[in-house]
Amino acid sequence: MSRATDLLTELVRADTVGAREGGLARRCAEILEKAGLKGRLVDFEDGREQYVARAGGDAPLTFTGHLDVVPVSRADWSVDPFAAEVDGDRMVGRGTSDMKSGVAALVEAVATHASTGHRCRGVQVVLTSGEETGCTGALSIPREALAPGGPLVVAEPTRNALVPGHKGAHWMHLTATGKAAHGSAPELGDNAAVKVARAAVALHDFTGWPAGVTANVGVVRGGVQTNVVPDAAELFLDIRTVPDAQGDRVREAVRGLVGDDVTVADHVVLPPVATPHDEPFVALVTDALASVGLDGDPVDTARYFTDASALIPLLSQGGSTTPTVVLGPGEPEQCHVADEWCSLARVDEAVAVYAALLDRWCYQ
């Protein structure tokens, strides 16, 4: 086991399902500050502090990762999801791929780079909480906590492939109201749950979304008990957007599908990220990948969103947009599944890629 995979074991064994990320932020701070970075904890919620650290000059290269994970249904798992069990090259556990492997790799690479005592051009680490609930942690980071002007690497799972962008997220809250009545006389009421159910089916069955856009009915709630006609119901919808189909375009499509009986309101809006393939920073990442024997050609846009949607406005400077790539050791298909795993070899591979990128960043 390497230092990065040892750190990954520590990270996975900490249950950070929407809580307690602050403990891991402090552990990573210990490693980074010992290597010479200067950092600060950034308040979010109680016990969920985030961490920002940097070394070297202005306009640093920023690495980011989130410390929270999604919930687990333990009955679906064949092992303890927080035991970080190793089977050959695979570590199994919640967050192994999404995305504690990326955090472990970036912390190890940045710490090693900073400890070499060179004249560093500038590197910054941003470790966040609450990414899985709509980047709520990153959205709370004050602008003055970050050093802007440089490019951004998001260590989300790409199997160490270069992904120069990702979809956005437009989460909507749909509500319906009605009139309560006794369950034995439904004709005297107005069933709000039925209105929301019809909306859910319409959204689920619709096949006319613009290219690249997807929709998922994630939550449906309504009613108080079996023998009462529901007078209120709600639905949460997850739309994944692309640069040419977002905002008003998808919002109005939803309103057209659900009709006048259902109210549509924004819940979370995170814009898509798209860095041109001919951006010089993409070429720098391509060269770093090639230097360790990996294919450096950019691949398709990631289907998920990342904290980049929240961080880019804070890191951009002078009217320009922060060049951003997604590049991490996790397995994209393992996100949010039972018996989630990552390859330990890919974690060490990511450390080598990040190290090569940092060297090129400082010495180009």
C-alpha cells in the first residue's frame, strides 16, 4: 500500500454521509500543512468544515474534491461499506470511487510537490462538503477564501481519462395543492397526489428532451394517511443540462409537460462546464498524461455535475472563464452503487499524473 492508498483507507473508514466532513478536512490539512502549504478551515455547517490551502505564487493551479458521500442501504452491500476492505487491486467501500480516491491522490501529489522546496508557481487545494446535495458547501465558500486566476482540476472519477467538462444540474421542486376530504368520499376532495403522479409519469415518459439532456423523477411525496384525500403533494426533478439546453429552455419544457395544476420552481441550478479542447491547459494535462504512459486525448463530457459549477465563478478573473478539466482515479460506473470500489493501482497512477502536471505547471 502506498501513502495515497493508506490515506484512502482512512477517508473511507470515516462515515461522511452528509455529515462529519470536518474531521477529514482536518486530517488532510495536517498532511498538506506539514508539507508547507498554508491553509484555513471554511465554515459550512456544524462539524462539516471545508478546507482551502495554497503554496507558491498568485493565480495558482487549483485541485478540488469533496469529502461527503451518498447514503448507503446496508442490506444491498456484501461487505461493511465503511470498512475499506481490499480484494486484490480493489478497495470496496462507500466513496472509494466517488470520490475519496481522488482526494487521496491529489493530497498526496500536492503535498509531495510542495515539500520539494522549489520556487512554486502556485498550487491550491479546495476540499468541500455537501457536494452530493447540490454543491451546497462549495456555494457557501466566500470569494476572499480563494486565490483566483489559475486553472482547475476536479478529481472526480474518470478512470484517469481527461474530461474537459461536465453536464449541469437543474433540480426543480414541483408542487400541487388540492382539497382534503374523507377517503370514503373522494369525489368531495381534490387529490393533489394524483396531480403530481400525472406529472411524474409525463416527465418520465417524455422522449423529446434536447440532445444530451436527461430527466429523473427523484422524489414524490403527498398525503398524510390512507383515508384522507391529499390536499398537497410535491415532486423533486433532476434535469441534467448541456450548454445549448439549460435554464429557461428546460424550465419551460417542464412547465409544458406538467400543466397548470402543478407549480414549478427552481431548487438547485448548477451550470454545465465546457472547456475547449484547444485550450492550452488541456494540452498541458494531455502532456502530463502521456508522460506517465496514459492516453491524453480528451474524451466526452461527464454526465454528472461537480463543484466546478460553484467554484469557477470564484476562480475566474478579468472576465475570463477558468479552464477546467475533470480527471480522477475513480470508476465513473461505481458512483452511488452498492459494493462501490476503486482500483488502488489507478489511485497511484493519478498521483503520478498530478505530479507530472504540477511539474509542468511550475516549469513550463
